[in-house]
Amino acid sequence: MIPTALLRQRLAIESCKGQGAAGALYEAPTTYPARIERTRRLVRVTEDAVAVAEATAYLRADAAVAVGDRATVSGRTYSVVAVEALDGLLRTEGLRVGLGRRGA
């Protein structure tokens, strides 16, 4: 489990529940403690495709987040482009979430 002392920021996740006439529909936001790194990196979306993550969020393993969800931190809104489990020896220790540009 990621230590609480490292999770000093708050990340609001709005789960995508489908498409409507005006675009994507999202559920009410759920806030999680997180650590945010605002550095760009390439993340693998599929076997043949990569995307640019504008920021990376580290969350606890029990956070409910999926690709396509909307994430907000410090007034900036991102799209979740990748979710990777950080496995330890006996269990999943946390999640590494790639945050891309809104609408990208």
C-alpha cells in the first residue's frame, strides 16, 4: 500500500457512464488521495498505439478508475488514458494513472 504521507493531493474522478447526444456522460465525482507528477511520458494504449500522458497520478489500489474517466486536480481537468497496477510481492500496492489532455 502506498504510504499516506506520499498522497498529499486530491484527485477527483468522474466515471464515464456512456455517450449522450451532447457527448460523454459522467457520474458524480469521487475524490481520492493521490500523488501527481506533472511530467509528460508515453503510455501504451494498445499493443500498436501509444498516447502522451500530460501528468501521472499515483493512487491506492482500491481507487475506482478506468480509461475514459475524467479526472480533475488543482482545477485542471484531464482524461484518463492509461491505468496500470503496481504489483508488489503479495498484492497490488497501488495504481499508476496516465492523465492526458481533455478530449484527446
